[in-house]
Amino acid sequence: MSEFRPSITMQVNGKIVTVIVPPMKRLLDVLREDLQLTGAKEGCGEGECGSCSVRMDGELVNSCLIPVLQADGAEIQTVEGLATNGVLHPLQECFLACGGAQCGICTPGMLMAAAQLIARNPHPTMAEIREGLAGNLCRCTGFLRIFESVLAAATQIQDSEADKANHAR
Amino acid sequence: MRGNCEAHELIAPGSLRGVLELLAAEPGVWTPIAGGTEIMVAYAAGRLNLAKLVSLWGISELRFIRVTADSVAIGAGATFIDLRRHAEFCESWPLLAKAASWIGSIANQSRATLGGNLVNGSPAADSSPALLVYDAEIEMISVRGSRRIPYREFHTGYKRNLLALDELVYALHMPRRFSRHKQYIRKVGTRRAMAISKVAVAGTALMDDGIVSEIRLGAASLAAFPTRLRKTEQVVIGRPITRELVAAAQEALLAEAAPIDDIRSTAEYRRRVGANLVTEFLMELARKDAKP
């Protein structure tokens, strides 16, 4: 039995938070139970389905496989941190527009995997999108629409950046 | 039965020295956890029988890739994403780069470490066949010092290895002398992503005037731990690739492989597909060698 309750400080969606919890508590449970961020879902609980995907220090991770002690000092981004000031992220816009969400359980994880992909690779091919999202399972079998949503968002982001560049000129 | 976070202790000394001193002070009491992609799965299912864990995550002394003119040293804490992003490493040791891309998904590759893959010691470990055919050496470290042995001697049985209770894997070393070798790797699994292999084979070989002058074959899931296919290699070495030789190699592999039936496949399937993979490599060698 462990009495040890470390104080864990993380930056979650840009906000510094501190929790005092058992060190083996999973990051997923800390997000959902202690920080009331219920976007990340528990699907399989063993790193196979991706529904608990969040970004940690700029990498995609399964939050169900992370003891929270290992997230001490980390920057975490969850699906709640994608929209800024009430404006949806282009990925969220495109998931809506392209029918990329059905029941919605996999959606937060899909969005975070897609956000990770686009952050590293702003011009992904369909094959790269498939690889980037290969660890995220959709039981509604909406994979094609999900891939199309990501492709549309990547294009939209490129176009808006091209616009900005033109204005700057 | 779910994991109970109150039932396990987890501490993070934050430095290599700190971890090694803890392991030395209480040998066998503390189990290292790196990216947690194995241990946390057992934990979530309520079948983690380890009361005390010590975290290796974030220890920068273990997370490095150092490429030199004649070798590479990979820290045990390097993740598979780290390997895939290192262009010079990927170019010079393509079989291990390919194996890194097989590990689970991006979210697994960002956490799973090379050291963890080897210490976990699954017979199906994705990184092992490539390490075996690149003549990798494994370096282990403790407060007593460090030692380096051929990786092929590291595994001693199903999930058993040569690590002492106070030791960690520190690094893997591979020589850079395979640029002239023909190289091969293939994993057979249920699907391309997220699949644990049914069987995997890697190979490096040198052809000299139509003769196989050097060959190494490494396999996953053909025995209780990842192994070189020594008897099959012996049949092939020093001979030209003919139909008879391929048949003899298949026969040697069928005799030396000792796979099992489990949820992912059957022993018979693994033996047959293992023989097919070795055949594919030999045919590639014959074909490539025929080219001017």
C-alpha cells in the first residue's frame, strides 16, 4: 500500500495545474476525475484503441498508459484545448463538415492524433494520414470520412496560411 | 479486476545514478518502468504483481542516439519515434528503422523504448530480429560498472535474460559495416498497424561471385525468445543459391524453429511462414546477385 502522494504540476491546455494524487494514477483518470476534462475517453485501457489520446510535450500519447508521476512538469494538450476562444480548430470544423464523427467516442482521440500529424507534417498524404491515425479505432467504421476530414483540414490550414502570406506581401 | 493505484509505489529519482543506487540498495525490490507500454497494460488489467516501481522516463542520460563513422550507440531510453526521426541512423541501419515503424501506433512509438522492448523480452519483440542480424551488442550498467555482451546472448529463456538484479540496460551498439550487405526484413501479422507479429525474420548477407559468403538470419516468434537461425545459416553459407539449397535451408529452418501455438497463431503456421520468409530472402539474394 502506498501512502506517498506527490504533488504533480502540469501545464494542461495552457493552464498550470497542480494535483496531489497517487503516483500510479493514470494520466487519463487525473484528467477526467481530478481536472474534469472528460474529452479523452477510456476505450480499451491498454493502448490499442486511441480514444484516450492526448498530446504530451508535443508527442501523441495514450493517456491510459501513463502513470501521472511521469507527466509531472509536462505540457498536456487535450481535445478541450483545440478550440481557441470558442472558435473551433480547422480539424473540428472539417470533422463536422465531412461527417468525420458518428457516435463520437473515438472523436477526441482522432482529433488529437490528427493534430499531432499536422503539427509534424503540414502536408500529409492519404497514406501518411492512415499511418498517423492507425492507432485510433472507430467502431462506427467511419474511417474514410475521418481521413477525408483530416485531409480537408490540412488543405484549409495551408490555404489560410497562403492567404496570410499574400496579405503580408 | 481493475488496477488499483494505491497498491503500487512509483518513484522517480530523476537521474541514472539515483536509479542505479536504488537498485543496488534493494536488489530485486524495484522494477524499472520506462514508457510503460507493457507494464501499464498489465496494471490496467489488474494483473501487475509488482509493488514497487522506479521510473526511467525523462532520464536524459538514457535517451540518446550517437552515430559515429563506424558505429551507432542507442540509449536504452530512446523511443521508437526517436529512432524513426534520426535520418542518418535510418539510412545506415534501415532494418531497425523499419522495425521501429512496426511498433504499435504513433502513440506507442512515442513512449515505447528500445531498452524496454528488449527487457520485456517477448519472443515477438519487433526490434530483435534487426538487432540480431546487425551484430548488436548490449551494454548493461550498475553501480559496479558496465559490461557489454553480444545481444544474441542476452535472452536466456522465455522472458529471461542476463540482467543482474541491480542492472539496467544502458545502450545498444551496432557496427556500421553492413552497407555492402543485402538486407531483408519482414513481419507477418494480422494487420499492418497495431499487430503483434505472428512471425518475423530479418537477414543480412554478402554475396561473393555467386556464393553466399556471409549470412545472418534473425527471427521473432520462432522460439521462446528472439534468436539467430544458426543451423539454417550454416546450411547456406559458402554455397551458391540453387533450388536444392533453398530446399535444404527450408528443411533446416523447419528443424531448428521451435515456435508455439498461442492466441496469435499456431506453431505449424509460424514454422511454414518462417521458412517462406527465409526463402524469399534467398530468392532476393539470387536475383540481386544476378544483376550486373
